[in-house]
Amino acid sequence: MACKLHRVRFYNPKPEQINCVSFNTKSKLLALARQDASIEIWDLNFAPFLLKFKPGEANTSVEALGWVNHRLLSTGLGGALLEWDMETLSIKFTMILTGYAAWCLDVNSSNTLVAVGTEQGYINLYSVENDEIVYKKIFDKQEGRILCCKFNNTGSVLVTGSIDTIRVWNVETGHATSRMSVSRRAKETIVWCLAVLSDNTVISGDSHGRLTFWDGNLGDQIESYKCHKSNILSIAVSDDENSLYCSGVDPVIMNFVKVNCSSGKQSSAQWVKNVQRNIHEHDVRALVIYGDKLISVGADGYLTLSSYPPKWVMRIPPMIPAPRSAVCPQKKLLLLRYSNYLEVWKLGSYAVNESGNVTVTNVNLNQSLKQKDSTNELEKDSEIDALSITDNKSEKQHQAKSLKLTEAPIKLVSIQMKGKKQIKCCDFSPSGELIVYSTDSNMTLLKLECDDDQTNISLAKVLVSGLECCDRVAFTEDSRTMVAYKDGELKVLQVDPEAGATIVQNIACEKYLRSKCILHLQISKDTPSKTIYLVAADTQSDIAVWIKKDNKFRFYVSLPKYRCVPSALTFDNEEEKLIVAYVDQELIEYDLVKARAAKSAVAESAAWRARSVAAAALCVPPARPAHPALLARDDSSLWLLRSDAPQADAEGPTPKKKNKKKNAVNPNSQIRIIPIKYLADFHWLGDDEAVTLEILPENIISQLPPVIATKRHNV
């Protein structure tokens, strides 16, 4: 079936560079901080998935992150050591530092001590045992700022890097035991990063692009390599200490391996260059080794995972966390969310001929739509082959048609946040009359009025009583009820565009959701049984469903517990089912009438199981096809899933033992993959009309700072 598609490509949020990362080897959680001081927590246990997001604030910065078991610490130019509440990502504890602004922190291997290096040359040492942060001591003051610090494996030695100097400190006494001078070359040398091996070998990266190995006991230089054209900003060493990676302003990622050399009875080890990888074009700010994968981040804002060999690259683009947009299908209005402002657009209209059919301007085969790769030498994203498995063989030559537009998209209004505060969540009422958004401190409800010809547009503030802010918000289909989530409670508000919004029900979620941080909040449309369902899912894999009875939402059922978090969920309103996609690519359909779960047949397809990214959203096509269909979206593609086979009942999504047929292709399943880079959102406007929100990679690149100048072919 053909679908009229609005391809929105004017959505260009500013990509924020990543300043620092910290990886928790126990929980497999990755914390990263961006230049706007926002913090993201990614779950890497299965497919990478954004678990939690804390919006940034003006005039703040995060320059270093560190994990103490399951506690997250950070520091920055504000001159304080912060501990974050992992339930809500709010500040739990603040410790003022000696030495003002801080550039670095490190945690010892036993998770008992934290060292923070500051602008004025002070090293602050804190004890972090028993869920507390207790001041312990300040090391001897040194001249100049401390830009990096690193504990050795035992935690008895701390190594710091500054301008022209590397110092080795005794943690117990707070005195320096050795000082290593980094040679200048006409100007000062800045030591940007350090690593310490188990034999007390110190590895440094500096502003001249040199990777240097030092004897940490004697303070002597062992060997040095001029491996980069500019500053080396990060070093990552493997667990077995036989391999390391380094990169920086010169974004080439260089790999060194340890080679054992023996001459006669004497044996020694030497570090030699192995391979270099071109994955980034902009500065690489941090590197982390995770198993056989390398995590690299930097000025381009991408979270990049790669491995070699075999060569494999996955880039997660710098996009604002969901929700990014909302639509009013009746009026064809589109709400776009940016970091600190919103835009409302009226979508374009297409021409119709006398017989009522749309007017086509040109026809192109899919093959002609594929853009050729640029001629740069970057390693590309690894991909699986796109499949086109359909009943009709002629659909293999699927044609994409461009429609003649009679009206171009028009921006109706832009809504700026006060104080440039970042938006946490937003939604558009189905009627197109109300816009709601919330920051960390304020929730606002606006009434939008506009004429058919968009000449008169007005925004009026609607009073919201009893609720200051929220983490998630959703409207019912009639736009007269709004549900918001905040601090473990669901607030049900009755909405009147003239009188305002008032709380009519409070639902405590502690019995049903173990975490106070939720991932999803959705309300179903009208169902055949006239039942309205409300679903909420948290970061502990708990999913709870409420139903509306007598104008109140009452708890209905909790879905079976599963081993990983749900990355997306949606309602099949006609069948009264809740469809859930988990980050390990499992798809579960829960019959809300019979309270019974079943695995989706398409989830057993080898193509679906081979996915390395989690589904970001699910939706059921409004025009019911002959066979059950589901549309799944991730950051780079749309997946149309269809199945002709009946589904077997199951008690729930419980893990099963491996079997030989686990990855066998289901002969009754049909999958079509539509690649789009980058797909920020997808919405249905009608039975045969939809809108895609696309962020072009070239638009991301155009907003990034310039790259280091390089010569190619001696030119």
C-alpha cells in the first residue's frame, strides 16, 4: 500500500560535544557529559540504550565523571565535587573544593578514595566509603593547574599531569615522590592525559602529540613516540595491559601493542605501533575500552562504538532524548522540540487532480535515491543488508514518487524557555489546541489558536494548579485529561483551555514501579471495549497498566518481569494489546483483555535478531492490513514487520536456553527495512499519510567546529 510521506528535514538541533565519559565495569553503565552540562546514562548490557537524561543548566560545566560502585560523581568549573542521585539524576551531595575550578578526578580501584585536581594546583582527597563523601586531606600545593590525575592499581600512588611536569604522589603522606619534566619545544608542553600500569609505568599524552612512557619509580623516560600531529587528549589501556589506544585533536585513533623482546637470557617488553583507525573527523575527547569494543567520543557529539578485527563501527548521533516531536493529525500540525525552545509547524499540502488522485511530479527507483558515500577515508557504520520480503514480487522494484506541493511547510510560532533552561518533556494535545512542556523547575501549559490561513496566531498561558514540573506527560484522545509523572507519582489532571488544569487524582507508583525514573508513559485511544489504558515503564524493567473506570484510573495489571529494560512500547487499540520491544530485540505482545503474553513471531527472524541497535519507537499502522503489521523505528531505519503465522502463547518474556533454531528465519514473517539517516521521529497522520523527522548528517557536520587542517597527497 502506498503512503504519502512528509519528509521533514528542517529539524536541525545543535549537536553538543561530549566532554567526558566514565564506564562502570560492574553494571555496564556508561555516563557521559556534554558541553551544555547535560548528563546521560547509557546501558550497554545489550544494545546501547539511553537510560537516563539530566538536562544541562546555564553557566555550569561537567569536566570529569567517575563511578564509585553504583554512585556517580562529577566535578567541573563550579569548584565542587557532586554526587548524583541515580534514581532521579538530581544532585544528592555537594562538597566544595579547595582550589576553585576542577579539571579532573579519579577513583581508586577499591572504590574508597577520590582525588580531584584543581585550577590552583591543589589535589583534594576524599573518602567515599559507606555511601558518604568525607574530606580526607589536601596534597602539597604545586605551581600551575592540574589537568589530569590517575591512581595506580593498588591506590597507594597518584600521578598528576600539568604544564611541563608529571608528578608521582604518595597517597598516604600527600607528598610528591618524583617529578618528571616533559621537554619543551619552543613553547610549553601540556600533559593532557595519563595512564598507570601495574608495574608503575606511567604513560602520558601531551600537547605536542607525543605518547611517552616513564618509569614511575625512578622518574626516567623509557621511550617516546611522536604519533599525532596535535594534542593527545585521551589514553585507554586494555585490562591485560598489552594494548592501548590514544587520540585527541588529531582524531586518528592510534593503537599500540606490547611486544616481548628477548636477547639471550634477558627479556624485555617494548611498545610498538600497531594500527591506526580513522573513525572521527573532529577532536576525540575520551576513549574507553569495553571488552573487545572501543568507545570513543568527542567534539562531533557522536557516541561511537567500534572493534577491530573484525572491522565494525556503530555511531549513535547527537540527538535530543525523546520525546522530540508530537503531531496533531487533524490540523497537520507538528511540534518540534529543541534543547531550550519549541517550534510549531504547519505541514505542507499536496496537489490533487480532478479525479481526486494526488499529482506526481517525478518517479525515481529506490536505487537512484541512494546517496553515494563521500570520498573521505572515515570508517563507515557497519550495516546489515536491507531486506525486501513481500508477497508481491513487483514490490521489489518499489518506486518512490515525489508529490506536487501546493503549500510549503510554515513555522507558526517559536516558544523560548526563560533563562535558557533545557526542556525535559513536552506533548501536543490531539486536538492541536494545547501545548505542554516542562523543565527541571517549571511546567507550562499553553493554548494555541490560529486561523485557517495562519494570519492570526496567538498563545495564551493556561493555569496549572498543584504541579510545578514533571518528567513525562501524555494526553488522552479527547485532549481533556492529562497525565503527568513526577517523583514516583502519576498526576491525573482535568484540562479546560479556559479554566485551566487541575489535579483530580494522585496515583502512587511505589507498589508497581521500583524506580522513580520512568522511560515510557502512554495512553491508549478508544478501544472496542471502550476501555482507556494507561501504561508506565521504569528503568528497572517494571511495566504497569491502569484502566480508566468512573473517570478514575485504577491499577489493572503488571507485565511479567524481564531481564532488560523496554526500549519502546505501543498500544494496538483495535486488538487491545500492548506491544513491548526490549533492548535485547525481544518483542512481546500482551493481550490486555485476556491478560496473556505471547512472543511476536517476527522477533525470531535472523534479520531482526542481528540488529545492534534497540528499537526507539513502535507503532501499529492505522489502516489494518490483511495480516498483523508493526512498524519499528531506530535512529537509522524504519522496519516494517509482518507475520502470517499464529502466535504461540507464553507465560511471559522469560529467558530461554539457547537452541539451534533460535536464529532461524521464520518462513511466515516478512520484513522490509527502509534506511534513513538520521531518523529522529515518525508519526502517522492518517490511514495513508505519515511524517518522518530526519536529521541529515551533513547538517550535523555543518554545525560542528572546524577540524584540524591536514595535508593529503603532499598538497
